[in-house]
Amino acid sequence: MKRFLDRPLRTVPGRTDRVVVIGAGLAGLSAAMRLRGAGREVTVVDRVPGPGGRAGRVERAGYALDTGPSVFTAPEVVSDAFAALGARMEDTLTLTPLDTTYRAQFADGSHLDVHADRTAFAAEVEALCGPAEAAALLRYLDDLAELYELQLRTFIDRNLDSPLDLLGPELLQLVRRGGFRRLSHHVAGFFADDRLRRLFSFQALYAGVSPFRAIAAYAVIAQLDIGAGVWHPAGGIGAVPRAMAAAAAAAGVEFRYGTEVDRQAAGSPAWRWPAATCCPPTPSWSPPTPRTAWCPGCAARAGRSTRRPASRCTWACGPSCRARPTTRSASGSPGSRCSTS
């Protein structure tokens, strides 16, 4: 557990005793808990009414629905965030391991129940694919565990402040293990049955990468849901960030949600955009397509590129532009175009 807590960090100059974390999702909550455990004063702000982020929860008409993931793995990562505060995850969050991770259904009509228990999983594979593939499964699960530990230390559970931080004996070891081969080729080296090849390579799709293009290092994703197993939090996955937020609040982390943040932003000049200044007259320049160019004042605020202005501004300004309105947009909002002549 200490591997997640004791990390050499790059420091920044100046005061760091007060920290604001933007977003009360799993990452923001984890950061807030660790910072608070390190003695900082922490405030977490989020635009929605409660914690969760992508793992949030919606309650309407008597129904409660999780808005994010449906699978929870690696509870030790969340447990370490609690440990940073000197708390125990088990005191506020109840997790039940699932005997069957999921059922894989194949095009030929066969199916395979995937188990976190190696013996039960090997028995399922032997019944469907034969003893040779069951033996290959056990070898592959061992390989997955070793590959996961190697990548956890080198790439996942450490701070990478520069690409040069990746260089080291671990990277060479990963290359020697074939970590940069194609994932499909890596899995095919263990299994002859195409169904098992598919079973252990589709996880690359979680990251939006084809198994035929992903590198073999992506195999560690399978270690989480197949090798480590899946857990069911009581109250749904949305209960995880709520438990984290409760522990953080009990340790002194301040939370500001939704309308409270909006109200404070509206009353604080530091949160306001600067007033837009529309284009000054420069008669020698005229944009070739004025309706697609943007007023420099409004565009600077919106982050768009600008062109040199003409004597008569025909940029498509927003309704907040302070220039004199001359026409109305198709929606009828004033200030959609402005004039400086």
C-alpha cells in the first residue's frame, strides 16, 4: 500500500499550503485526499451538485442511476487514498467480490464464464476448449500478472515529468518481453483457440484501440478485470466517490458545488471575462469572407483566430459584444454584428 503513498514529487516554488482542486471526480477526490493527508488546506469545487464526476449518480422520480462505469476493479487504489487520511475504506464502503466477472458469448453460440478464481476459470476453459488451452490459460495469467507489476512500477504508479523519465532498465525489460509487439500477436502466442484470443484482446477497445493495432502492453487491462476480479460496491459504483468525499470532508476538505460556485463566480471580478473591445477602423484592410471572420475583441475571449479588421466591422460577434449593434442575427439576438464606422 505504501507504494501509492511514498513518491518523489517535483515541487513548485512559492506557497503550497492552500490548494484548490477543480472537479470532484475520482481523480480530483484522490488528489484532495492525498493533499489533505500531506497537511494542505484543500478546497474542491465542482459545477454539479455533488461528487462523482463521470462516476456520478442521478436521482429522479424515485429512481437512482449511476451515470458512469459499470465495472469496479482494483479497490486497493481507492483504499490507498483513504489510507492517506489515516482512514479505512472498509469503514464507509462495502465491496462484494463477484465470482463470475462476466460471460463471453461467441458467434458460434458457445459461451464462457470468466472467473476471478484461477481454478474455476481453468475448468471453464477446459470444458469448452480442451486441457491444452486450460494449461495455456494458467501460463497466460502468470504472464499477465508479471507484465502488470512491471508496468505498474514503471509507467502507471509513478510521476513522469519528462519523456526521459521512461528510460531505464524496466523499459528495456518491457521491450525484451515483447511489450511493443501487436497485442493480437502476443495473445496468439499463448492460445490456439480463436475464442480465447478474442477474449484476451478485446480489452484494448476500452482505450479505443484495435487489438490488431494496440501494442502488447495493453494486455495489462485484462489483468484488472480478469486477473484481479470485479467488485460490486453496495449502493452502486456511484457510492465510491461519495464515500471518498465523505472521508475527505471528515478530514477537513472543503467542498463547493453547483450553484454555490456559480454564485461566487458571478460576484467575483476575478471570475469575469474582460469586456470585449470591438475592432478599430483600419481602412486599408478588408477580410475576404467577413461572415466567417471574428471580431478581435470577441475572438480573443473565445480563443478563436482573428483577421485584421476593416473600416466597417462585419464580424459575427456574440450578444455580449459592447460595440454598437447594427443588425440582428438569425436567432434575433442583438449585437450579432457590430459597426465601428
